Amino acid sequence: MGRPATRAVSARERTIGWVCCLAVLVAAGVGIWRWTLGLRAFTSYSYALETAGPLPRVAPHLWLVDQFGREAPLESLRGRYVLLHAFYGSCQTVCPIVLVQLREIYAALPPAKRARLELVSMTIDPERDTAAMRLGLWREMGAVPSWIVARPSRATASGAAARIGVWVFRRKDGSINHSAYLFLIDPQGRIVDVISPQLDVEQTRRDLEAHL
């Protein structure tokens, strides 16, 4: 038997095919544009930063409970610079590294600039990170008087990390994936810079000191 004849594709069918392909590409492009917030956010971490708003922006209203059980609003620290970051106590990866970096960076600052700075480590796992645990961590980090190891109060805990610009994903095994940025809040209560912790502690210190 001979091979069946192949029907020629008409110009109209080719046009319809190209239009369909173009429509798919346009739809995909629109989806990517929306998902990346106009090609500004290509990771979950950057997406959280972008959705929190452009810099400088007023820091969100939060009530924090420190390692001694004292509760106060974040606004109570106005008049000083605040370096805030998110952590959780059972983290075995990036959190311990960032905490040690903060201790080293703070110690390396000139005394006059160190006196203008408050460190705030805010847990994203308040159920497990009790006041006793946070007090122990503060002591382990050197018991720096101007270092607050806090949890958000129950009244403002919902969405606290997202309002700052921290991306959080809780896994079923209890671990938490989150962004480890350092958020610098100026004396007027505005987030003015987002510093990415680096292996080069000296560079991170210079990035911070440029603002102080």
C-alpha cells in the first residue's frame, strides 16, 4: 500500500497557528510579569521584600516581648538606629551564622556608632522560643545590653514577618525556611536599608557603618 497523501496546510491554518502560539507567549509573559512584580522579584525572598514596599518605608507597628518578658512597641526604640532580623532557636543552618556575625559586627563598630545602635533578633517560632530560651541565647551571645531577643506579641504576631519583608515557609518537619536579611531602621522609625548577611563580615560591617 502507498503512503497516504499529506494534505497541504493552508495559509489560513498557518495564520491561526501563529496567532495561537503568540497568544500563549503573551499569556505566559503576562503571568511572569505579574508573578515577578514587573521582573523585580525572581525569588521568594525578593518577592517578600517587594510586596512589603519600597525603601524608605515606615517600619510596621509591632509589639515585642523581650528576653526578660517586658513588652514594648517597636516604636519605643525611636531615636536610635535599629538592626532587626528574623531567626528561630532550633535553626541549624543560617540563623546561628547570622547571630555570630551580628555579635562580631557590633563589637567591631566604633564605640560612638555602637552607642547609636540597637540590635533586635525577632523569633518567627514564638511557641518554641520561650523567654527562658531567648534569655539563654542572649547570654550566649555576650549579654549585650542593647541586644533584644524578642518574640512578637500575640496581638501583632500575625503577619509580622511579612510586614517587615521576611519570607517564611514552615515545613512539616518543624524546620522553617526564611530570609535572613538585616533590616536597618533609622531613628525616625523608617526602614532605610536591607543588608544581606555575607560571609565577609567586614563588608557587612562597612555596609552598616555607612549609615550610622
